[in-house]
Amino acid sequence: MELTRRFRLGTEDKIALVGSGGKTTLMFQLARDYGTRVICTTTTHLSQDQLDQADLHLVLNDLTDLPDPAESLPGKVLLITGPEVESNRVGGPPTDVLDGLARLAESWHCPLLVEADGARQLPLKAPADHEPPIPEFVDVVITVIGLSGLGKPLCEHWVHRPELYSRLVGLPVGDILESQHLVRGLVSPQGGLKNIPPGARKILLINQIDSFPNWKAFYQHLDTLLESYQAVGFSVLADEMLLEVHERIAGIVLAAGGSSRFGEPKQLLDWYGKPLVKHIVEIAVGGGLSPVVVVTGADHDSVAEVLSTAPAAVVCNPGWAEGQSTSVKAGIEALPGDVGGAVFLLVDQPLIPPELIKKLLQAHQRAPSAIIIPRVGERAGNPVLFDREVFDSLKELGGDRGGRALFDSFPIRYIPWDDSDSQLDIDTPEDYQQVRFSRT
């Protein structure tokens, strides 16, 4: 499933799994996906029939039972728990042993996965006062929710602690659960976001989408969810399927040039009653890009003024005359650290439709590549989506080179696009007239 790559998980991350609807399955699938030694543990309970998913299960009662870092152990997936706490269920190791496991993972340079919530194998839950017990050393939290409870009554058959969940989402017990109720619980500090350590990266996995044919109803809530989570995935873990991973993808509008061939600032040209640069920002926003950054240079003050009410940040590149690479670097450096990639738009290509940007985003959600490019006829077109894994290389470009200089260095995915007029650009006054009236 490429869980680790698509969730951008590192080989030394300490990851807590919370929520309901597939946490244990996810823990072991993640462990196998790493393909290296992984430590798995819990701060709650695991059933006995789940223990054989590990290569080796150790019961630790105190720190003296911890394996020596130099000890050779069989297999790759090591599960460490406490003793049996009730019939058919084992508990987590003591707190000091958990801290010792974190140190052991660091000495082995391997991931540590912690199931840190219990839901009695139900798809939905509300945390009790003491839940979820997430260790402070955790740096990634994956919140899981199961859609088999969507469209069902809020009751004990589908929800762990239904009375608490009722108060959490504002729905009476017995009423039908809809997508907005699940979202309300997921973004609540007393629900899906509860007890997450400060600074930890937050991922949401919406599981069991095969049980609800209208699971794409969650698309209308993605903006809300991505305000709280750095990534939102849709999966059928039972079939080892991760269908989509949504992240915020930024838009970078390159608008720093001096328009020497045109003779006046192209950024400020009238485009049916608005400045051209503002029109490009609207294309970016309409395509689903967030945030949008406009890189200016020449005519910065005038361009910034016309964008004063636009939904975009304006960044001045004082070195714009040294070439496009300086604007690319300025745009990348202005982005927040949690975006999954960026789409670069040129200020002089006003016919790029939002639908093309959406198609790039959809390709990234379903099967991300380092670079995603529209293919127009036999040519690579614009705009181009660069995954965040390319950002460091983009910042190292020099001179008058843009992202196309990296096409031979990273995997590329092409998507077909039939509209060649969308690629028209404006270099001269004659181009302006041709492009402006090409759609009439």
C-alpha cells in the first residue's frame, strides 16, 4: 500500500494510532510496509488473537526485561506488551518501559508504533477522560475512523461510549450519523485531536470506505479537515487498499518579471475588468490550491496593491532580475511546512482552467509522483505540480532556470490534456490581443 511513503513517515518516527475502526490492522500493515525492524506496542489493550501478527511477541514487566540494543532478535516486527489483564486481552507495558522502548528504537534507528486507544473493535468512539494515553515522545499521530458506522444510528452497536459521542458531536442517541457529525468529532479538541502532543504531525485515516458507497461526501469537508490534519487518507485496510491521500497543495504564481518584451507590466493588464495577476490567483483558488503565494519583483508595489484584497500572500523577490530560479526559491521558502506540494502558475497564461489544476491534484491524491505534468499533444504543458520531495532541489536551482530543469532527475507522471489553447501565453501586445479574444 506504500503507507509509509504516502503518509511521509520516517524510519525513526514514533507514531501513535488513535481513534477507532482499524487501528490494530493499520499498526501491523504499517510495520510490514516499512520492511525493516519495527517496534510495536500499546498503551491500551490488544486481544490475544491479534498478537500473532508480529514476528516476535515479548511481555515486559519492568525495565530490566528490555532487550539489549546489541541483542539479535528474530524477525522484523517486534511486539512488546504487558501481561494479560483480562480474559483474551493483554495490556500495555508500564510507562517507564514505554520510555525505554523509545530509547531502544532510537538506538536501533527504527520506527516505534504505539496503539494508544481502544474502541472495542467498533467503527466510532468518543474518548473517556483518561483517553487517549499518547506518550509525550510521539511525533506523529494517526487518527483512524471507520465508515461502517456512517448512516447508522448513534448507539452501542456502532459507537463506543455512545452517550459521550452524542455530547461530542451534538446528535441525540439513536439518531442517524451523517458525515458532518463524524467531522465534528474528528476536529474537536475533545475528540479526534485530544491529547496530541504539541508539535506532533497529525494524519487522519478514513477507513472502511467500501461500507459506504457515498464516501466522497467527505470531499465537502476536506478544507475543514485539512485545517486540523496535515493529511487525510481514504482506505479499505481489510483489502490493503489506500485509495487517496489528500494534502494541502500550494499555488505559486510567478509574477516577478519586468515585461521587457511587452513594454508595460503584464501583471497589471486588464483581463475582463480585473488585473491579470488577480485573475491568475482566482484560477489557483478555483483549482483548490491553498495557500496561494504570488512572487513579485519588478513593479512590486503596484502588483501588491491590486492584490491587497485577494486570497493570496505576496512575496517580493528583490533578485528577480537574476533569473526565474530566484522566484522559484522565494515561492518555496514562503510556504508553510505542512504542504504536500506546489503547483507553479505563470502570470502570463490566463487560459489555464481550474479544471486542469484539479486534475493534477487528483492524480497526486491517487498515485503521487515527484512531478506531475499535463501532456498537451506531444509536449509537456503547464502548470506543473511538484511534490514536496522536490522542494530542496528547486531551491538549489540557479540562473534563469525553472522547475523544468529537474525533469530528468525525478520520476514524472503525465496526465493527458486536450486543450492546446490553454497553453497560450502573453509575451507581446499582439499575443495579448490573440489570447484575450481566443475564447470569444
